[in-house]
Amino acid sequence: MGKEAFPDTHHSHSENTYLGFWIYLMTDLIMFATFFAVYGVVRNNTFGGPSAKDILDLSYGLVETLVLSTSSFVCALGLRAALTNQKQKMISLFGLTFLLGITFLTMVGFELTHIVQSGYSWEMSAFLSSYFTLMGTHAAHIVIGLIFMAVFVAQVGFWGLTDVTKKRMTTLSMFWFFSYIVWIFMYTIVYLIGAQ
Amino acid sequence: MNEIFGRLTIDAFKHDLIEASVGVSILIAGAVMTFLLTYYKRWTWLWKEWITTVDHKKIAIMYLIVSAAMLFKGVVDAGMMRAQQVLSVGDSFGYLGTEHYQQLFTAHGVAMIFFVAMGFVAAFINYFIPLQIGARDVAFPFVNALSFWFFVAGGMLLITSLMIGNYSGVGWVAYPPLSGIEYSPGVGVDYWIWSIQVSSVGTLLTGINFLVTILKMRCPGMSLMKMPMFVWSVVVTLILIIFAFPILTATTGMLTLDRVMEMHFFTSGFGGSPMMYVNLIWAWGHPEVYILILPIFGIFSEIVPIFSQKKLFGYVSMVVALIAIAFLAFVVWLHHFFTMGAGPNVNTFFGLMTMLISVPTGVKIFNWLFTMFRGKILFTTPMLWFLSFVFLFTIGGVSGVLMSVAPIDFQVHNSLFLVAHFHNVIIGGVVFGIFAGFTYWFPKMFGFKLEEKYGAFAVFFWVFGFLFAFIPLYILGLMGATRRLDHYEASTGWWPLFAVAAFGFVIISIGIGFQCLQLYVSYKNRKKNRDKTGDPWNGRTLEWSTSSPPPFYNFAHTPEVHDIDPFWVMKEKGLKEAKGNYEKIHMPKNTPHGFFIGVLSFLFGFAIVWYMWWLAIVSLIGIFVSLIVRFSDRDTEWYVPVEQIEQIESKRGK
Amino acid sequence: MSKQLKITFLLLFLFMLVTVGLIFAYSGDIAVLSPKGMIAEKQKQLLLIAVSLMLIVVIPVFALTFGIAWKYRANNQKAKYHPKWGDSLLAEAIWWGIPFIIIIILGVFTYKSCHELDPFKPLVSDKKPVRIQVVALQWKWLFIYPDYDIATVNYIQFPEQVPINFEITADAPMNSFWIPDLGGQVYAMAGMRSKLHLIADKEGQFRGASSNISGKGFAGMFFYADATSQEGFQSWVDSVKRSSPSLDLEEYDSLVLPSEYVPPSYYRLEDDGLFDQIMNKYMAPMSKG
């Protein structure tokens, strides 16, 4: 029995979607890896300005990490609810995921604003350019994740938990976990190692 | 700076006579097409059949058309440059201003690599991968259409730069600090960044799409080691794309941040490192050139067995060689800047890795030659392109291995010797391979055969044209002539060689003339030369088992295979495709969102180039809206009824 | 078809013959093939060795291509036809193995020459080297002789058979410093100090240029270099010191402004730390308060 080129009710199409999305996430990882490699090269190029130690608050970063971890955990619970056809539970859990994501974003916003207001902006050195770019690119991923979270959860609300909407909640969750893992790299490389 | 128009002023539309006439010709061509479409009432047809299509075969045809147009532009660029370098000696400064000349070689490189080579390769991948693996479509048809429209949007940004503002003049890889905001404050480098960024999104999506297609949608019985060599070469290419293109996205992204937000990744001061850019851009750039050539190797592996009437020699070895080349492609990037002073140990390592690539490449050439050995060779046009490729690509490979020895490279880096080398391998390899693939697969795509004899003349003039155009450049490089010069002193003694090179361009143009003539005459004789059987060459792979062109669903019955060269085996065993007993076929519906997102990404790129921030935000939001609307559409597929399949299949062979 | 193929192959062979012949005949005009200094001489020998090694593979490839294409053309009834034969372990071993061995040999040459011809490596000589500091500007070359207190633009002179130690930087986009008659090039980058060590075997005039595009005036980034006798060099230095304007920071600031196709000019050097000062423009400022 051949695998049809274009079914949507057969799970083989979901398999294709998951594989394709995985590969996309790997390309995103390589893009982040490039930014991290650049950070590794320029992290001490402060041009007489502040270094990581001067601008980073490790405890604040830890709280950000905990917020995003919780968001990821709740997302996993939400996905489990979706795959076990518990629509209401899923919606509530993703609502919480969303709120925690917003909280994370707000904390990042405050952090970056504070740094700029202290007089240290990305125009001052390669180190600061790299730091702001890493944080900004990651934040952009969170924003995009939140947008699609809203859209896909709304679709579940309107259409219920079908094969298609479950597939979308799964790929969304993959994206959300991925963004969380990138943040772990961020915290480790930029905050923990960088601010030594 | 204006709130609405950013830094776009009326000055952007002012150009010198030559540039203006180019812009005017483009506008006239557009106007003529618009008129014809209106007069023949074909707007609906264009929208329904082409712009909103998700059929991989039609998308392939569109790639062909765009790439051919870009090839024309790239060739004209080349002719203009050759003319300038013949005229601009001593007291004369030629007919082109320096800035125009610098934009020419930059745009020539970008157009040829991103929009011609990659476009033609994308066309063949699009048309023939699903057919060769016995699939009815790609894994993600909408994403496939989206890839094409990103490609077009990137190309349109390049073309727009000819008319509004100007293009970059800092070379096709745009090294900082020259490409930074301090030394290039204008719009040129920004156009360069965004034409590449936008089209590269398309390339990356193609990489993901076709990798999933090949891994998941092969017909029953087609294990990996039974796939056609073209499919193998594409698998390896897609892996290269997936690993390399994100680096380009990040790097040009950082260059944009430097230019637009005054960041300091690659500036000379403030802790920036131009050397870091050089490393990053070539970490992408070297895999890129293998992305160009590996599918070509796959095409030749299809062509040589057919026209030797013999199976491919050393299938396993060929696969291993592809994988070896792909792996090595990632560990050689520093050979693009041996002269940047990395030290002898680093230079030695990268030199050794570079030289090693010649081993698996040579294996492929020997395997093709021994496919011909004890075969019965037919000197059709595709085969002539292949033989010319062996001759020219070998010379180019020699010059490449020469340059992989760093101390030799110190004497030829960035000279015309380098320019001759890469044109040698790109023209002798990629371009000849594209022509071979095009003439080989033409009957399948268009339903009629090409008139052979014009093809032979085209090959002849291209080969000799190449030799006259580029062998002098090898010598010029050894004489100390660098690349990218719009003028030189008469005392250098370079002029006679530039004159020979210009003559070579004329010869190549005659070759192109024969190709155009071949298309014209073949089209006129299309009824006489119709491919009625779908198998004009006695083919070995599954695409030849379909009609020419194939029905939109590719296969009425999904094939089941047991061997390499499955169609050949079927013919040997006298098996025919079962008629009747059809089941309804699941197909995707057309969608306008690929086109919409393409237009919006063009606007996004244009907006950032001209600092029109409101437009950037609006077009970005528009892209999200279009995607969300697309995701909210639940009516995206349909079933082809059995009656329609029967009707189409009954017309085969008539 | 076959007669046209024959003619084509013949023409190709003639073309190759003529090309190689012309290269030999005119090699005196081809800088990389007629070196005027020890470094360029070694690079040329390396080039010839590498080409010879590769011909071991290339000539058989060309012969096989022509031979096989010819013998196994479809209408040749005398040739064997084995359509199902496609494997031979022995053949594979030969063309995986022999090119690999050749590459190993070339690799050994590469390792040795990369170390021997490292541009940063000083030349061994009993003569005291002449130090020339090179600054790539837009769009001319500034040459500083810190030990002789002179500076020049777009022209250098040095004694024959004496090592020249170049230190190279830029106050401009990336350039590349290259005198093909004497040896290979090295990049000129702002804030960095590249090095190049060359020597001229005899008196003569050599052309130098930048090979990396640096903007609008790039085509004007060439200069001439004269190798003269020791006495000739010394009297040239003296005459420059006697009669030229001085190059101080103020004069340098106007020199740095973009200009194209600048004719050779000469200066007395006020401050022999000028090169370091130029480099430091791109370094981090001293610690703030």
C-alpha cells in the first residue's frame, strides 16, 4: 500500500509535517548557533565600555528562566490534554502558557530598557550589539510563538480537536520548547559563563 | 528624511543614459506583456493556472522562465563588462562610469548565482524529484509555491534597484567594512542584503520541503539505495542547504543591523571584526557552490547511462562520493581567504581538506567514463554537453587544486586567475549541466523534442567561446591583473588579452543564438516532433513512464519498484502500467497566499532599503495575516474523480 | 556527426597547443612565471610541481574521454557492448587510490611550503632588512620608512638583495598588498598589523597593486617599486629627506581624505610612531574614569 502524496486524514501526512517542522527547527538552531558563535568571538570586545558582568543581573535572569521553564512545562501539560481530547483543559493550560510567555517578554523588555537607560546601547560596542541581537532574536521567536499560540488555540475553540488542530498544537509546542531550549543556551552562555 | 517616503526622493529615479535605457526597456517589456494578456483575455487564466498553482511541475516551469530572464540579464552584464575592459585603457576611461561598472560585476555575480544557477536547479528539482520517486506531489505544496514567490520577490528587488536607486557595487559577497554604513551609505548594499535574504527564505523552505518529500514519499519498494542518482545528489544538496543557509541569514542579518541600527558586528572600530564576516560568509559561501554543482552531477548521472545505453558504473561508489564531497564542503571555507593571515598550520589544514575534494570528484568522472566504456554512445545534445563538461571542468579543477596550496594562492588570490577558475567550473560545470538537463528533459516537460542539430552548434560555440573568453583571464591573473578593475594603464600590456576575452564573449553569444534558434525552430515544428510515447530516449527512471507532459497528478497508479532503474526493468520484463481500476486521487487546491506573501516580502525588503518603517511594519503584519488566513482555510484539498482520471489516461499515446 | 566531432577535437587540441606555446613564449611578461625575487621564485616552483602532479591524472582523463567516446560510439560495430556491466572493484581501487596518493604527496609539499613561505616569517639573510610600513588609504598607498624618517605615497624604492620587512595596515576598507614580481600578497586591515617579507634578486621596476576592492577609486590602487643599488637607495632617501614637505598628523589627516589616481609624492617623516598611531585609531580608548 503506497503512501499517498497528499492525505490529511491519514497520519502519514502528520508525520511529514512533524519531520518538516523538526528540520526547520534545526535550521533555526543553526542560525542561533551562528549568533552564539559571534557572541563567543566578540564577548570581550567591549571597546572600553561595559562587559557582561556590568550589565547582567544573574538573579533576574534566573527568574526569567524559571518563568519560561514553567511556561514550557504548562505547555507540555496542555499538549497532553490536546492529544487526549480534553479541549477545555487544553485551552486553560495554553492560556496560562500564554500569560507566562507574556510575563517573560515583559521581564526581558524591562531588562533591555534598563540597560539602554543606563546609557549602554547596542551602538557602543560589538559586545553590546551581540547581546542585544541575541536577546532580540530570541524575543522575536517568543512573540511569533505567542501569535500562533493565540491563532491555533482559537482554531481549537472554533473547530474542536481534529487531526489538523492537534497537529498544529503539536508543532506549536515543538516551537515553544525549542524557544525555551534556546533560552537555556542564552542563560548559560551569556549570563552564567559571560558574566564571570 | 520623510515620514512616508523614508530616504526615497526623486533623485532615486535619476540615472545616466545606459541605466535609464535598461529601466525603460524593462518597463516597456512589462507594458507589452500587460497589453498582450489583456488583448487575449488571459488574466484569469494566468491567475488560475499559474500564479495560484501549487503543482510542482508548473512551479518548475515558472522557475525556468524567471531563471532564463535572469540569465539574459547576467549575460548582458558580462558583455558590458568585457566591452568596458577593452575600452578603458590608459587615457580612455571607457563608456561606463566606475560606479556603474562596480554595480555590474556585483549584480552579475548575484544574478548568476542566486537567480540563474539556483533557479534552474530549483526548476529541475521541482519538476523531477516527485516523478523520479514515484510520488504525486511534494510534501508541502503550499510551501513549495511560497518558495517560488520568495525567489521572485528577491529577484524583483534586484531588478527594482536598476530603476529606483542603484545596486551594490562592493562585490557579490560584500565584505565589510566597505559594505558597512560608513563606506557605503547608499541603498545599494541594502538592496543586495534584501534580494538575498528574501530569496534565501525560499531556498531554505525548498530544502526542508524536498528532504521530507524524498525521505517520506518514495513509492513502495524504492529504498534509498534504489533511488536514481539525481535524487541522491539532491538529497545531499538539500542537507547542504539546510546547514548552510541559516548562516547566511544570520550574517546578512547582522550586516543589516550594523547598517540600519548602528551596531558593530563588522565595523573596523568599536570592537567589530570584519574578519569575522569573512569567515561567516564563506562558511555559507563554500557549501553554496557545492549546492550548485551536486545536482548537476546528479543530472549527468542520469544522462550518461541513457546515452551510453548502459547502466551507471559504480552506483554505490557514486553515492559515497557525493556524501564525501558534501562533508568536505563544510571544512574548506578558509581557502577563500588564505591571504588574511591565519598562519601556516591553519592554511595547511584547509588546503589539505580542499585538495581532498578532488578525489571523490575525480571518482565520479572516472565512473561516468566507464559507464561509456563498452556502451553504445549516442552523441545527442545532452551527451555533447556532458563531454564538454568533462573537458572544461577538469581544467577548472586543476586551477582549483593549484589555489588550494596557500603559497600559490598568495600569488593568484583575487586576480583574474581566480575569476577564470570559478567561471571555468561554474560554466563548464553548472551551466553546461543545466543545458544538458534542459535538453534531456525538454520533451518530458513540453511534449515535443528539440531539433538536435542546433544543439551541436550551440555546444561548439559555447566551448570555444569559453576558451577564448577565459583562458586569457588565467594568463592575465598570472600577470598581476586583479579582478574588479574598471581601468588599467597601457604599460601593463594586458590589453591584447582583454581583446581576446571580448572576442570570446562574442563567440559565446553565437552559441546562445543557436540555443534560441533551436527553441524557435523546435517550437515551430512541435507537432511534427511530438513525443507521443513519453519515452523518447528509452529512459530508465520513472519520469519516462508518464506521458509528456505528465498529467497533473503524475501517476494514475502509484508505481511499485524493486530495482535501480525501475522503468528500464519494467520494460525488460514487458510490464505495462495497469489500465483501469483507478481510485480517486487526493490533490491540493490552488492558493493565492504564496503570491500574496511574495509581494508582501518584496514590499518589506523595499521598505527597509528606503527606511520606510511604516511600510515595513505593514507588510510584515500583512505576511502574518496572509499566513493566518491560509491556516484558517479548511478547504485546501480536493479529490480527482475516477471519471476524470479515466478520461485523461485514455488520451495517452494519441 | 563523427567528422564534425573529429574536427572539434582537433581544434581543441590545436587551441591547447597554441595557448601553452604562447605562455612559454611570453612567460617573461608574466610576473608569476618570471619571478624577480626569491619568494616569488619558490612560489613558481611550487606551482609547476603542483601542475605536474595533477597532469598525472588529467592527461589520462583527457585521453580516456576522447578514446572511450570515440571507440564506443554507437555505430562502431567492432566495439564490445556490455550494457549490464557496471562494477569493478579493481577499477574503483585505482581511481580512489591513485589520486588520493597524489593528493597526499601534494599535501606534503603544501605543509612544507605553507611554513616556509608564511608571509609573517622573516627572511634569513646577513643583510640588515629595510622596514617599510604600509597603510592602505582611500585610494592610495602610504609607505612609511620609520628607520629612515621618510614617507612616500604610491611609490617605494629599496636596495636589491636586501630583505624588505613590510608591516601592513589600513585606514580604509580591507585592501590587499601585492607585488607579483616579488611574491604573494597579504590583506591590509584597519586596526591590524599584517606582515610580508620580500626580497628583490636584481635591480628593476615592479608593479604593485591592491587586489581587494575598497570602493570607487579601487582601480587606482597601484604603485611602482624600484629595486636599486645600496648607494642608489641611500642617495634617494637623502634627497627625499632634503627636499620634501613633512608628514605630521595634520598632513596625515588631509592625506586620509578620499582621492583617486594620486601621483607619487614624498615626505619627511616627523614622527616614526605614525604607523602605530594609525593602528590605534581602531583600538579601544584608554580606560575611562
